[in-house]
Amino acid sequence: MLGDGNEGISTIPGFNQIQFEGFCRFIDQGLTEELYKFPKIEDTDQEIEFQLFVETYQLVEPLIKERDAVYESLTYSSELYVSAGLIWKNSRDMQEQTIFIGNIPLMNSLGTSIVNGIYRIVINQILQSPGIYYRSELDHNGISVYTGTIISDWGGRSELEIDRKARIWARVSRKQKISILVLSSAMGLNLREILENVCYPEIFLSFLSDKERKKIGSKENAILEFYQQFACVGGDPVFSESLCKELQKKFFQQRCELGRIGRRNMNRRLNLDIPQNNTFLLPRDILAAADHLIGLKFGMGALDDMNHLKNKRIRSVADLLQDQFGLALVRLENVVRGTICGAIRHKLIPTPQNLVTSTPLTTTYESFFGLHPLSQVLDRTNPLTQIVHGRKLSYLGPGGLTGRTASFRIRDIHPSHYGRICPIDTSEGINVGLIGSLAIHARIGHWGSLESPFYEISERSTGVRMLYLSPGKDEYYMVAAGNSLALNRDIQEEQVVPARYRQEFLTIAWEQVHLRSIFPFQYFSIGASLIPFIEHNDANRALMSSNMQRQAVPLSRSEKCIVGTGLERQAALDSGALAIAEREGRVPRGKCIKKGQILADGAATVGGELALGKNVLVAYMPWEGYNSEDAVLISERLVYEDIYTSFHIRKYEIQTHVTSQGPEKVTNEIPHLEAHLLRNLDKNGIVMLGSWVETGDILVGKLTPQVVKESSYAPEDRLLRAILGIQKRGGSSYNPETIRVYISQKREIKVGDKVAGRHGNKGIISKILPRQDMPYLQDGRSVDMVFNPLGVPSRMNVGQIFECSLGLAGSLLDRHYRIAPFDERYEQEASRKLVFSELYEASKQTANPWVFEPEYPGKSRIFDGRTGNPFEQPVIIGKPYILKLIHQVDDKIHGRSSGHYALVTQQPLRGRAKQGGQRVGEMEVWALEGFGVAHILQEMLTYKSDHIRARQEVLGTTIIGGTIPNPEDAPESFRLLVRELRSLALELNHFLGFNADFDGDQMAVHVPLSLEAQVEARLLMFSHMNLLSPAIGDPISVPTQDMLIGLYVLTSGNHRGICVNRYNPCNRRNYQNKKRSDNSYYKYTKEPFFSNSYDAIGAYRQKRINLDSPLWLRWRLDQRVIASRETPIEVHYESLGTFYEIYGHYLIVRSLKKQILFIYIRTTVGHIALYREIEEAIQGFSRAYSYGT
């Protein structure tokens, strides 16, 4: 119960109520609706008829209890019995029996189901509600195009669109569309009926041509035209009944079934009065939708907001279970029909019990709970996690969206979410905004809509009436936030309050308000409602806190928070972690109890309240860099006193089978094992209860018979195996025995564990200091944790400072505070005034003036534990509530000594479960380069990664001893890149890069390769492409692809390279086709010039040049890149008054005034093709490779 002023008292609904209501609705209504749909089944001769009598179905109480179902890995379910009758039509005799249809998993008191011993929960799904929705889009000409989308109950979509000439089309596929007249005629209307049922008949007649009249002249012609467009069938199809059945099955049943919700939405949107039981799309709906589309074209009517919650529906656990039950009945129908026909064919007398089997229903629900995306394993990290998991809303799943295709508008917060979906609590990552959480007071209505409660404000009545409104209804009311000042009757006339109206926020007078909120937490989820001072935090940090509270580990000695919000007790009650008295009576010691009273706390509850962490003494200050980058420094007191000690239970399971060589045996006599590994086994070969086990100890000793040799088989067995490839098996079926061993592990907090507050302030423990070295207060107490103060202003989660200071005051005053959010609405700076007043009172009552010092309120001077000197600046100290998260170093630490490699890249696999390696990425390489550890970097990139030969040599060297040799060839990933380029018909010759020794202003190049490679390297030395200028040693440019590879030869047959006589534009020795009788200008004259790369590639395709033929390509090179000191090798003057200068790698065409007209570079078509293929990979690598037109 939570009171708000003097008028109304709001009771928070049970957090599991949505799951309970959904399951009860399935049992009460869903089963009956689906059973009524079960048809009467007849044999082929129509002599026998089978039917179900729905009025007498019953569910039997489960034979096992919930606890036994968990321990024995069974399903907690109920048996469903229905009366069935078999009628012989000739004699009018009927045989009626109660038959067993199957097992239906039940829901327990936690709102979950137990399937195969595992707690599973079904989460709710948000889907687009069936109906029609109008929207407008701009075409390529910037003109608005109006469309109407009809969504069926199964998610199928059909679109109506209107073009510029006001012609209306029905789009049956992405590429095909037909006239709406053809569609209406195919659905059974003639032209006269169409014109009588529309508001704009003249528009329909305006685009009715002779061809259209022929198509709609009869229903058969319209159906043929519609089928031809829908199925994309050419020619002239012939009308037949099979064609109509196919069209009915593929189009009308999938896209035209609206359902109850769709019929209701269609009637409301188009102002129709079609009965609710008519759940299929009618021609009247099509014509009314076309009329509305024409009205939008002429500026009448309004468009629909697809993201508004009034256009969404919730697919709850009732709908999902009902759909699966209907699917199971369809399968059962097929089984019964086949069984009846088989019995008649074999002249057997069937009975209802013989016809029905429980397999369809049982297997359908097992498949649903085990494989359906909306059926998930219950997260049982702590009690809060169990509650929040059942209140999730997901856009994902069958019929929904995907994380990669969902737009930002769908993920964003919508005004209609107010009081229904929490604007904070959502998942992080690719599914952000697609998985949300229900608000505290939200409930699912009868029509699948989310409803939120409001208090009605009426002048006529003095009482308070609560209304639950759907998203479409509250827009027509002025809704004010719950405000205690507004409830004061004396000043209501003078009060001006903020309110919502039609998705906008206004400030209006109190007398204009129709409704008001009932509770400050009304629009938050459970996780967000447990954050004190949430209004002072950034929403991103509040989101992180909501998620991290669900990751908190229950501690061995829990402690309830000093500063809370008041919902901790409700969360603990609904989680099932408490033992609650079901009726009045006496406990064994004679103490009287009442119904609903708490008998015992759970693992994460104290005094009936949720307790996930500890109130520890924290200081916000830097400490020798150990708490940089969100690291946390802790005291060893937290370890020795088991402050953050938790227990973790792990289950190990093994089965014994009967093999072909005999049964497996469980024993403590295991050969070839040392005695200390078997020390904990009892006489049966199973570990003894209470034993202390360590890594490598044997828990269960099992002996399996070895497979004997082929020669030891009996002659008949060998004959069967040799001829048929089979093995003779004997004996009956054997049910394997299962042995389960539970190990409890005690984990103390250690370096690498993750801790977090309730404001998104998380960190990893970096160091555990002795108590005497930790900073201490003026009363001598040492702090328990040291947080980085830089994590507060940049993250904008100031709420942790309020909680920290108020927690200190509460610990000194022995008080607990429950703070409602948005207390600023009562008074300006209300939160700060509350904290300071409590600190001042604590300072007075405890006679400790350091608790509240007016010079720097909230801070205190503390001392360095190592030197005893005070720190220079005062520090914020306090007692916030700190959680220990499930992300612990014992689960994450991983070392790879041996493991698998990827077949393609030959690199270690990724992931701890696959014994994978740790990725050394770009930033890690930077770190190794920064420290100058060249040999370690080489090991990371070769031996420990993908260098196959080097790995083998290292292994051999490790065994026999000696020096690890250096790798002499390229690793496998580089070879893979070369193969990919070769698959593009690009030849890439590579070799290891040369060494460069910098000595003053000279560079010595050592190339242990061929003469051509040396010539190429020397040529690179005398150009601006080098790192340093040979003359003065100034840096000129970054390394290019030439220097990285050493030789950029892309020739398939010419091994001399393009650097031989590369400066000579009239060189002919590089051409290989001298003996051809071809007078092509490009093959026997000087090297060709091209103005852009496209002309060069075109010449290659026309076989005027080869792939490796040198050519000159015009280049858009900035003149500033050209070295001013570089002199041309040759200068050629032309008769046109121009001359060109030839340098080592480029050619400049100048005018008589020495102005640069063009710049050409010498390259090949192979180079151009290579850089076009890998242009994105080397973009920005060097401006020298910017080939342009």
C-alpha cells in the first residue's frame, strides 16, 4: 500500500500477476475456443464420424510436486481429458469415452513452468495490431504517395495505394499490383455493387477502360487475372476449382484473416458495423479503405502513427499457449483421420481411445518450451531477476522484428509508453529498444492492449475512482502527474500543474485536469524503481543500473540497503524467496503468526526486503592510479570478514549405459590413476558427501568396457558385419542410470571481480590493500572502497553522491530511508536539503563535527594510511549500497595451452568454451609497439597465431631445447589474402620486407633478393616516395605500398619488373607480343597516354594493351607533393609549344610559361585493377595511390 496525499491509496499489483492472468485466461477460455474449432472427422466412405464433446473436458492434478519435478528432471504438467464420441451413421449408434489427449505444462507460484526439470518462462511479445494503417511517403519526384496497409492476424500484409491520377491499386507482391476493381470483383462483387458501396463512384469510373471492363465482366475472369498477377503466371490460365483453392489458401487465408482484434480495429478505423464474429476481410472493407485513401488524397482524414501503442497488441502467454494448443489439435486431427481410414481399410472396429494419441499435444508443448524464441530459461541469478524476466516485452520473435532490421523510430521512446512501458529499462547492444520492461502498474487488457491506471478527478464526487485506460483513450483527457500540492483542496483553484494532452506536455490550471497519475513510480519498471535519486542520473546510467541489479550475486551475509525506494519489500514478496505463512496458526515454539506473515528469509532478503549487496564505507578520491579507468581499490577487510563472500553451486551429471561389450560399471577401483585423485570416492565409486574437492579430483569412477578386436567376434557376427555392415545386438532396452553431483564453491572477492552501485557506477577490483594502508577517517575507521571521482561528472550520475552521503548519516543515526523519485516537485533542491539536514543531525547526535562541515558540506578531511598525513583536498565519504556482480574473474580467466585452429585462417578459435585464444587487436599491437617489445610482438603475430611452420619449429625447439628460429616466410593470413587476390585474377608476387638502417641522413637498404628487387628498392630511394630525403634527411611522406611489399610487380609472365628502364617512355622491351602480325599503335609505338583509368581498362578489354603493359595515366596530384629539389631525368619539347619532364615515376606536361598542364604517372592496367578492388582497404593510406580521372 502506498499513499499519495489524503485522497487515494494505491495498492501495487503483484509483479507476477500478468503471468498468472495470462495462464488462467488460457485455461478458462483458450482451451475451450480451440476445442470448439476441432472438426468432425469422417472416414472416406462417410460411415463413421468422430467428434469431441468440449463441455466435459478436465485437467487432473499433477502426480508429482514441483520440487520432485526439478530434482528428477521431469515436467510439471497436468493431464487433459476430453469426452469423445464415435458415431456409426448407418445404425445411429454412438460410443462415448473419456480420452487422454496429452499433458499441458502448468504454471507454478512464481509464474514459471518446469519443463524437463528446468524453470522456463514465456515473455510477452509486441506485435503490430491487425487492421489497416495509412501512411504517406515521398516518391522519387518528391510527391506524396498515400498507402493503406492491411495487416492480418497472422502478420500477412496487403497494400492499397493511390497514384497521381487517383487510381487505386492493390499490391499483391513487391512487384505486382492489380486494380482494386479486379480485386473486388474477384471477391464476389460486380461493377454495380462496387459503385453502390463507395463514396466516390465517379473516381472509380474514371479509370475504367474497356480492358478493365473485360477483366471484371465476370467473377471467373477477375479470379484468373488476380491469380495471374499474384502467382506471376504467364500465358492464359484456365479457371478451375483447384485454382480457386490455391488462391484461397495462399492469399485469402494468410492475408485476409483479421481475427477478433483485427475486426474491431477495422470497424473503428473505417466506421463500419460488421459483426465481430466475421473475422475475414470482406469486399466492403476493401471499398471503405479505398474511400478513405481517396479522402487522404484530397486532404481529408489523418494518417496513422505505426509506433503508437494503440496500434500495437501484446501477445501474452495466453495467446502463445493457445496457438500451440491449436497447432497440436491440427496434428491430432490428421492422426485421427489417418487412423480411422486405416482401421476401416483393415476391417477393424475403432474406439475413441484407439484413435487418439497423446503424442501430438505433448511433443508440441515440449518443442514450444524448448525451441521457441519467446520461451526462455528463467534467469535465477537473484530474486529480482526472476521477477523482471517475466515482465519483459519483446519486439523480436516469430512475426516480429529482428535486431538488424529494426529502425531507430521503433526503438525510440514514444509518448504513448507513459505508464505502460518503462522508458529506461531495456537491453543494451543490438537489441536496445526492442526488449523493454512493463511499468509497475501496467496490465494487459482483454484486447491485447497495455492499460495504465489513473485517478479520475470529478467535481461532483468526493471519492476517488481508478480507471484503467488503453493507449488510445487517455489522449482525450488532460492527465496531470500525481502531486501532493495539487491534492490540497485549499489551493486547488490557484494551482497550475503540468499535464499531458494528445502526446504533448502542457501547463494548465487545476480545474482543467481530468485525470492524474496515481504513483510517482507509475512509469518505471521494477528495476528502475529500485534506484534511489534516479531523477539525478543520466538515463543511460540508469539503464545500466537496472541491468546490473539483475546481475548481483546473493551474498553469504546479506544486508538491506540504508537508502532505498520502498519497493524492496514488494519485490522480495513476489519473488518467492521468502517463506510466507499460508494460514494462521502456531510455530513450534508457540509464537502466534498470521496469514501472510514472513516465516524465513531467502538467500537475498533480510527482514522481508530485497538485499542484494552491502553498505560499505566508500571514498571518492584517486589513489596512486590504481582506480583509474573505473578501477576500484578495496580493503582486505572485505575478504577476511567475508563481506562479499558468495556461494556458487555447480551440477555435474553422468550416465551409465549398456554398451555392446557389456554394462558400464561405477566403482572406486580405477586403474592407472593415482590414489590421491580417488581419495574422496566411497565404496560405490561416488564422491562422499561433504568432501573437499579440488581441480582434477575424480567425482564418479566409471569403467567402460573396451571395444574388442575384429578377430574376437563370433563367426556369425563377423559375417553380418562384413556383408551388411551391421552388428548383432541382444537384450532388452536399458534405461540408463544418472548420477548427479552438486559442488558448492565458496568465492571470496578478489582482484578482477566486478562491483557496481545502483547508479551505473561499475568497476573492476584492481588491488586489495591492507587495512592500515587504506585512507582512514577522523575517527580512525579505514574506508572499505576507493572510487574514482572522475566517474561522476562525465557520467552525470550524481544520484550516487546523494545516496553516499545519506547512507553515512543513516549508519550513524541507525536509520533507513525510503526515497520516492522526483522529490523536487515538492520543493526546490529537496534532495540536497534532505541529505544535508540528515548529515547535520548525525553530526550533532554523534558529536562528530567532521560529518558535516559547513565549509565543504558532504566532504571530510581524511588521512593517508601509509603516512598518516591528511590529503590536500577534502573527500566525499559515505555508505552507498555496493553490489557484487556475477562477472567474476574465476569464470573469465582463461589460458590457452593447446586448442583448435580455424581451417581457413589457421588462427586460434575464439571463445573460452572452445579453448580459444585471446585476440591481439590493433590497440594491443600499439601497446606492444609503445613498449618496444619487438620479439614478443613477433611471437604474438606469428608463433602464437597463424604461422604454421613456425608453430611446429617452436614445439620441436621446446622439446629438444635450443634457440627458437625466426620465421622466414609469411604467415597464413597473408597467404590467404594473396589467394583471394589471385582468385580475382590479380597476380601478387611478395617477399619479406628489407631492413632499413637509419644513419644520419643516409639509408642503407639490405635486400637479400634478386637483382630486379634491388633495382626496384634503389629506384624507390631516389624519389619522394621514401621516408626520408637522401639529401637533407627530412621526412617527406608516409610509407607506401611499394615499401611495404618491396616490389609491386603485377606481371603474369614478365619477371623483369616494370622498373627496368621505367623512365623511358619509348621503351619497347617490356612488350611480349613482338612476333604478332598486329599493327596496333599501342604495341609497337611509344607507351600510350590515358586521361583516366576507365579508358585504360577499356583498351585492355579491347586487347589493345596487355595486363602488364606500361602506360601513362593522368593523375590529379597536388603540386605541393612534388619535391622542389628533384630534377627531371629527361626533357622533351614538342611542336605545340609544350614540353614534358620525365622523372623517375611521373611525367609533367608544362606550357612555355612553365605552368603545369597535366601530370602523368607510369603504371599498368594490373595496378589499376588491383587498387580498384581493394580501394576501401587502402583508402587514405597514401595520396600517392589516388588514381583519378
